[in-house]
Amino acid sequence: MWLGHLEEYPDYQTQGETLEELQANLKDIYADITSGAIPNVKHVGELQLA
């Protein structure tokens, strides 16, 4: 199992059985957070994607 969170949003954690699944889950969380689907999000920094 892999556990992870977005550094800019440490309150939102996820997991995956593989690293690829964890990365996909982190992308899903980021999409939900930035779309406004999750209310009252605590933001601690800026995310830059390459």
C-alpha cells in the first residue's frame, strides 16, 4: 500500500495499492479540491505541474 497527500492540501490524504493508483487518486483529489466540490478547503501553498 502507498499513502500520500498533496503538500499544498495536507488535510486530504489518499492511498493506492500501487504507486500508479496513488498518483491517480491524488489527481482525483486535486480535481475535486480545485473544482469546489469539497467545501472549506485549507490551502497552504501553490501547486505547479510540469
